[in-house]
Amino acid sequence: MSAADIPDAQEIYQKGEKPTSGTVGNLTREQENVLRNLWTKILTHIDKMADKPLKVSCNLVKQTAFVSTESLSDTPEAIDRWYKENKELASNPRSQTVRDRLYLEGNRDFAVPMDFRPLFQNDHSIRYFSHVFWQACMLHGSPDSYLLNFLRATLWDENQAFERLVFSVNWRATQAIDKLMWFGDLEQNNRMMEKGLTLTKGFDKFGYPVVVVRIRLNKPSERSDGDVERFAAFCLENIAWLAREHGEWAMLLYDFTGFKMENVDMAFIKNLLAIIKETYPQMFCASLLYVDSWLFSGIWRVIKGFLDPVSAKRSQIVKDVTALQTYIDRSQIIKEAGGDLPFEYKYEPPTREENAAMFDAAGRQSAEDKFLQAVDAFVKETRSWISDSASADGDYASESRKDTANNFDATAKLLDKHIRARSHFERLNK
């Protein structure tokens, strides 16, 4: 298969047929064989890396000063002392986080526990490939879906898919994405959250959630170093969870209407596209660039240079609400974009009540145990499928393997509420 064989986004939506080819339950025998080969490589790599920890660096998705203080106790006295010593930093609008704002307003009842602990371990400074891999699989209804995303993105090149998948897991480990999601909104730049730079509202014609990036609200001068990378990873991880509940796809709408050159941050766009390509492939069914200005032509030439052939086929420029309706019904387009969907953004900060499960240590341990059992069962069935594949009985969709995938799905959802803070994306879509 080549990129030329892939229909572009406009063709897909005009036909009105969901792109199911190459997804779980929609594989050819040849595609099943490629998936089996990739599973063989991944399980071998997991065994190889069992005693080789990955050191956390956070050199890209930088942590805030508050969270990077590993020795900080979660006692009220210790937190008060930190804010007393760092009052200038916490008060600066460019660097102020949601947590800082809440604290300075007198809200000392933080929405998540301070005592973050990585999945299946206690050491904060390292991660293990297997732990991070299975936590990444939680973003999908079946672990097969995680691998299939990389296979479709690489046009079924199992070696390239393996390299990109390993890179993705290593990135998640070294950048401590699990810790980023534990603290959630609290560690995001307060200005960016209050403005609603990225939000989700409405659904496209296939029922996938629409993610809107409002470029005109972006002002690079109003934030600190590291905010962009942290925000991009935070958004994509939460969007993946939202997409999980709606067929594992989302629609990405870059709203360039009313933008000025001062709003364009090519570093942000490049970083966002790179993270999507390398770590969240195939998450977006289409990426629409909604423009109303001649200024965009030069920007588009730069953006096109960042896109791989598959992503380029999924990207389309739309210049008015009529063109936008090819992909999204007018009733699902928010009014500010020319549609009929009433919507006024107001940021609601996180609460302890919505994250109650994160304070339940016994509940988390029980959920971890059940999840680990589900992983073991899925691995056992997958190894059996691999070993039987030389015969006609090697059916990846056997009932027993389906059952273990379904159990993985159920235990992943149960565990998620104990290890990930609820986000503004979920509050917007209640």
C-alpha cells in the first residue's frame, strides 16, 4: 500500500462511510499476519527491557517548579512554605499555573493528592518499558488498536511501526506523561486554560468529538518556556481518552479565523504535529484548517513540510462554514465558527470531588491488581495466537482472545479514575 491508495479526508466524508479498514474486526489475513509479527517484536522487546529501566528526564515536556520538587511533602505546612518562598513565581501571569491561582485565591484543598506514584512501582526517577507500554494501551479499547494505529500510519511496514512504537513508549517514559496526567489541569498555564486555547465541543458527521484549536487566542509572549510542550501533551492525552469513548477517533479543527501573525507560534504547531505523528498516530480522522485570511498561505507551506504522507491526506483547508459542513453538521458547529451550536467558553477548575478515586489508595491497589491480571491473560492469549499462527487455527479474533481484550478494556477504565485527574475536556462535555 502507498499513500496514493489512501482516500483524502474530503472523499471519506463525502462518501459518508467511516474509515474502518485496518481496525480491530476489519483486518485482511495479510494485515492479521503483519499485526502478529509486530506483536512478536513488541513482546520480545518487553522481555529484553525487563531489567533495563528508562530514566526520566522531562527535557521536552518540562515539569513546573512545584511538581519537580520531588522532596516536597503534601502537608499543608510544606505547601504553604513552598508558596511563601516562591510567591513571585506563583504570582507571575506568564508562569502561573492553575494550582498557583487556586492557592493564591485561598483554595488550599487541592484537587489531586500530592503523593504521585508511577504504575506498578514506587521510584519516581525511572520507568519500565512494559509498565509504560501497557499504560499507553489503556488509551484504546483493545491493545491491538494501539499497534494497529502505528501500522496504518506506516502503511503496514512492521519494522517502521515497531521503531515508532518503541520511540513513543520511550518518550512517554522519559517525559513522565503519567505524572503529567496525574496532576492534570493543576500544572497547566492558567492563562491558556482560562482562554480556552484548545477545547472540545460538538461531534462530526461520524459522531467523533470535534477538537478546536483557537489560534487567534494564542499569544506566545504570555507564557513561559515549557508551557507549550506540557500543554500539547496534556491535551492530546486527554483527547485520546475522549476519543476512546467515541470510536477511537476525533476531528481536529484548527480555527485560524480572525488570527494575526502575532498569534502564530510555529514552534507550537510543529511540536503539536510532531507529537501527534510520533506518539498519537491515527487519532484524528481529519485535520481541518479553517481560514479566512490570505496570511495563511505562507503558513500552510510551512505546515505541509511537517506532515507525513498519511497525515497530509487527512488534512484539508476549509474557507467558510459551507465547506466546513462537509465534515460537521451546522448544528454541531459552535456559533463563533459560524454554526448553530450555542457555546460560551468558561473555564471551570478541577475539584477534589471529581477526583475522589485518586485519594482511595486501597481502591487503586485493587484496580492495579485486576489490570495486571488482565494484562497477563491478554499476553498469554496473544502468545498462544503467535505460536499457532503457522497453522490455519491462528485466528487473532478467537473468542478467548476477544474476552481477554474486553477484560483489559474494563479493567483499564476502572484503573484510569485512580491515576488520571479529570480534565476540562471532560467537564466541557458532561
